[in-house]
Amino acid sequence: MESMIGVINYNISNFSNEELFKWCRDNSVGYVELQRKDVWEDIGKPENRIRETGLLLQKYGIKVSQISSGSDFLQKTGDDLNRQVWMVGEMCKMVKDLGFNQLRIDGGWPKKGVKEEDYRDLIMKGVSKVTENAEKENVYLALDNHGTVTNNHVLLLDILKTINSKHLGTNLDTMNYRWYGYAVDELRDIYRQVAPYTLHTHLKDGTGSMGTYKGKVLGEGEVPVVDAVNILKDAGYRGVWCVEYEGKDGAEGYKKSVAYLRKLKL
């Protein structure tokens, strides 16, 4: 099995966890990134599917590379922000029961009642607090370049450098920077800047930005995927090469993208 190639449970198919793990085994994919809802659907209730998920992972010989917490620190009140911090803290404890120690976190999403000039301070406050918890639990956090806030790589790097913890890095999504609006020619330099902080990847391809964006199989879009891989290798990246595909025919697109990665002999 290709132990360092993975897929994210997103747009792959309407799979249950077991069906996804079986698909991974049958396609020689060793790792999977899960979403919070895959293991803990309602944060207002203590019930979760950690034990059940762990047994299924063992059954199919699959490992988890990280779980996306779905965090959002752009909150109107301190109580709402603290609830996000609490949720990530609880997940820091849960993930270790699955035999790994990494979460993906998001900075947050614009919303009414939250001023743009407050974005940096709110994200800095939230990420600082969850990083303190992660350090105590020996869990690593990968801040995603996602949406219209942390796809600003200057802001993302500011957060990482200011907090300055080995337990905080980034999830490098190769397409999201292009989706945000950066020109293709700018992507390589951005990858070089974030590569030393990269804890996890979303190798994703496509064309266009925002309203013109179309997801593509790896190697069929305009993202310099090979350059991204080489830049990460040069920076010492040793993590999972995780495919994310946002085009049509999800499972087939993932299968073709995995085949493309295998040709790169990672």
C-alpha cells in the first residue's frame, strides 16, 4: 500500500466511513483525512463515533492523517469564540484515541456583526488558545489556507510566525491560493514561503478563481503540482500527500489523481 498517499473525505462519493475505508484499501491508499462530522456530529452532545471509527480503520488497514475540526474564530462574542476553542480542545483529546495527533483548523468565515478589521485579532486569539491546548496534549494543528480570510498568505504567515509553536503549522492547499485570486505565476513563490510550516497537504488542481473556478484531476489544471511537491520536499516535508478533488465524478476523479501522484514517485 502507498503509505504516504491519502485522500480527504470530501466530494469523493456518498460513502459511509466503512465504504470510504474499503475504497482506500481497494485503491492502495494508506491514509484518509476525515471531517469532524465523521466522528462527532453534534458538538452539543458528548456522543461520538471514535471507537467505532477506530475499529473500522483497523479492519481495513487505513490510518488517519488528520481530522478537520471545522473551527471558526470569527465570532461576535467572546463566549462564542471560547466555544470554538473548547471544541478544538475536545478534539485534541479524541484524535489520540485513533492513534494519531493532528487536526486541521480553519481561521473562520466572514459574517454579519464581525468587522473585517477585527479578523486578525480574533483569529490570532483563537489560534493562540487552541495551540496552548494542543501543546499540552501533544497534538499538532494545521491551519488551512481556506476561504477569503486565511487564503491571504501574508495573514496566514503572520499568525504562524507570531504564535511560533512547533505544534502549529499549515495545511497547504495547492489550489486554494489560486481560487482566492493569486495568479498562477505567483503560486510557486507562495508555496516556498509556506513550505517550511507545512504539516499536511491538500494536493488539488483546477482552473480559474472564485466564480470561474473549476476542479480538475491532478495534472489537468493550471496549478503547478509537480513544483509544489518538489518545493515541499526541498523544505523537508515528510507528511501525507493528500488528494482533494472538487470536480465531477468524485470517486473516479480521486482515483485518477492518486494514479497521477504515483507516477511522481513520492
